[in-house]
Amino acid sequence: MLRDKPRTSPTGFKSLAQTLRRRRPAAIAALVLTLIALAALLAPVIAPHDPLAINAKDRFAGPSASYWLGSDELGRDLFSRILFGTRVTIVVGLSAVAITFLIGVPLGLIAGYRGRLTGDLIMRLMDVLLAIPGLLLALTLVATFGPSTVNATLAIGVMGVPSVARLTRAVVLVEGGLDYVLAARATGATDMRIALRTILPNCLPPLIVQASLTMAQAILIEAALSYIGLGVQPPWSSLGSLLRSGYGFISRSFSYITFPGLTIFLIVWSLNLLGDGLRDALDPRLRQM
């Protein structure tokens, strides 16, 4: 009697892609993010005008074949400025997330693996940072060191460290008591090797999900800082600074504030949906649901 071959569940990237395809909102979010990222990357090629070129005679021009989304108070093409502004916003967001994880993951790994006095000191420091509202912390840091793109990026990155450190510590505490870690210790592996080569790779799924949510938060904080003049400085602009400029002329140009705001909404919405999809795809308990 012939027996059916056992079904093997796909693993790795193939499994992740198949799971995301089954969750249509996450797939749509990934597509939207890909299109926005490509548009920002190819901004010098796609943009029909120089984003800094001033044309006084075309001030507040409406959408047309020449100015697809209209122009601003100096006659600069809004579509081109939004493309380059999106580029700046994404770079700031990615840089801030990189800073957050480069600081937060090692601190959480040390706190979770070493424990005792070292872990308690690190976590109490994280508690102090968590007690300060995130936006207030970012405002304090930027106001102290001066408004600039670099300072805003550093402030946003530091703001996200406590959440990532606490998440890493929680996962390390769970993983540290499992059999594969005990087996690694029994073979004589050093603490550093166990932490970096054995435990850390198994912490990646929740950290990947956290990265998408941290990116969304970083973009919102950057928009807030730029809106009040403490983020990206002229002549360059981000989506937040475009909102700030457009607010003063909201009665003259509807598109000036609408399209930068819509772009921020699409990026943050897509990142949140993608985070939900990644959580489902990377959690074995939810993968088959």
C-alpha cells in the first residue's frame, strides 16, 4: 500500500514570503513600502524639476502637466520636493533605527545573560529613560546640542533604546534556560560565543518585528521635530518640514500640506501592517493560522 509522502513545511525566506502572501494587508503594505522606497531612491531620476529651483512667477501653481502636484510659495515643484523629502525622512528613520539597535541589543543581551548586578544596573537606567516621555527626551537632546539632521537622528535613536533593550533582555531570559543553551555550555563554549552565536540568532524574530515598529515611530518623531524646526534644516527638507511650510499657506494651496501628510500616513501605516504580518510569519504558533 502506497503511503503519502510527509508534507514538509517551508522554512526561511520562502516560508516568510508565503506567509506574507496569505496575509493580504501585510503584502499590500510591503508593496507600498517598496514603491515608496524605490521612488525615494530614484528621486534624482524621477523628479521632473530641481527641488531647490525657485520660479517666482509660478508661486502656488495648481497641479498641471509641468507641476504634477503644484508648486510652493517660491515656485518650487512640490512633487520633486516630496520625493527628495521622502528620501531624507527614510534615511533619518533607518539611521535612527540602526542607532537604537546598535545600542539597545547589546545592552539587553548583557542584562539578560549576565543578570545580577550588571543586569539590574542596565535595566534601572532603561527605566529612567522610559520614565521620560519619548518626544520630550528627543526635544531635550536636540535643544541641547542644536537643531540639525544629525542631532535629530541621534536623539530619535537614543529615544528607542529602552524598548529594544527590554525586549532583548526578555527574549534572552527565555532562551537562556533552554536545552540548546545548556548543551552549548556543556561543550565548553565561552559566554561570549553562547551569547552571540547561540542565543542572539534566536532573538531575531521579535527584534525584526520591533524594527518595523521602531521605524514607524522614528518617522513620526522626525516629522514632529522637523515640524517645529528642530529637525532637517533648510534648504533641504523632509516630509515633516514640508508640513511645517505648508501649514502657513494652507488657505492658498491644498496640495502643499495634503501630499506630504499622506506620504507620512502611507509609510507609517504600511510599517505597522508589515510588523503585524512579520509577527504572524515569524511566530510558529501563528504561522499555520
